[in-house]
Amino acid sequence: MRPKVSVIIPFYNCPYIEQALQSALTQSWPAHEIIVVDDGSWQHVDRIVPYLSHIHYLGKANGGTATALNHGIRHASGDYVAWLSSDDMFYFDKINNQVAFMEEHRLMISYTNFNLVNSHSQVTEMNVSPVFPNMVEYLRCFLQGNPINGCTVMFRKEVFGAIGLFDEGLPYTHDYDLWFRAILNGYAPVMLNQSLTAYRRHEGMGTLRHYDVIMAEAAATNARYHAALRGLIASMGG
């Protein structure tokens, strides 16, 4: 029987939600369920209304992306969980190719390459994710910053029982923190080098608006795991 995939879309006042939903609904391997978690929005909610018969729509008080993701994960019934931001888009074979990759290699977490698009959905850069020659170089990269785009990631749902959910105390680096915990618990995310997600850069994105705060939070997250990860790298001869 084909594995079931739950797509979780955190939503907060995003004008691009229709494109995200359309991309999730038109996959070559249909999603088992699409869970939209409305994190206390007051704008653009009307854009979701035409899709209500095709999705699970969960509302909650505003608490940030990590709280929305965790809320969706707790309600997910699929074997796999994929995260899609409301301003990004999955390409047609995203679910199909990534599930096949994870099944073949028996992975708990994987991520993929991605393309950058602008506010008009035009591709501005292709294959943006760094590609590493070996595991040691891959792990070293985490000592400098986060090499994984969260919206390219797919999880076996049971992995959250082993490493925990996203840290709701981290508004911006909850993904970076989770990758550290995954690596240190033996579940390092493995890359499928195909661009299966369109990542949108636009003026309203939080990454640009809160850049300084994000950098400070990333530094603190890095410091929390730095010594443990260096120890792991040393044990691998790096």
C-alpha cells in the first residue's frame, strides 16, 4: 500500500496561500490530507474558502510558525509529513519523488534542492541549495549556519517521537534547532538533489523583515549544540 503523506501549511495573513494550496492539491502523488493551520490571521482568509472542501482547516491563536507546525503534526494521520509555507509552492512531483527516495533508502528525514521565485512566481535562481561532497563537510556546515530550507523537508511522522517536535520558544530558528537534534540523535536529514519546491522571496517575508533578530537567535541556537556537533564530527575523523 502506498504511504500516506500529510502536507502541513502554516498560514498567517499570506496573500500567496492560493498558489501554495493549488500546488499541494495537484501533485502527481496525491496528498493523503492537506492541513492548513491558521495562526490567528485577519487578512486573506477569504482566499482559503474555495478550498475548504479539499483541506483540513485548523484555527488557533497566534503563536508563531513552530506552534502552527506542531499543531498540524499532532493532527496529521499520514505516514509522512511535508511542510509547505503558505508563500511557497511544491512542484508537480514533489511528493512522488521524495517519498520514493525515502522509501528506497529507509530514511526518517529528507530534504531537497529548490528554486527561488519572485512575487510573480517567476524563477530567479535554480538549484539554490548547497551540495556537499561527504557527511563531514555536510555536518561542518551546520556549525556556520542552516543549509536546509525547511519547506523542502519531509519526515516520517514517528521521528517526532524520537527527537521531539519543533521548539515553540524559537520564533525563527525552530527548524535549525530541529536539524541539530535530528543529527545528534542519529537521524541526519538526507538530501535528494532535485529542485522540488519553489521558495518565494518577496518584500513581506519574515526572513527579510526580522533579519537581525533571526541572526541573533541563530547564533544562540548554534551555540547550544556547537560542542556536541563538533564532538560528533571529530568522532567521524573530521
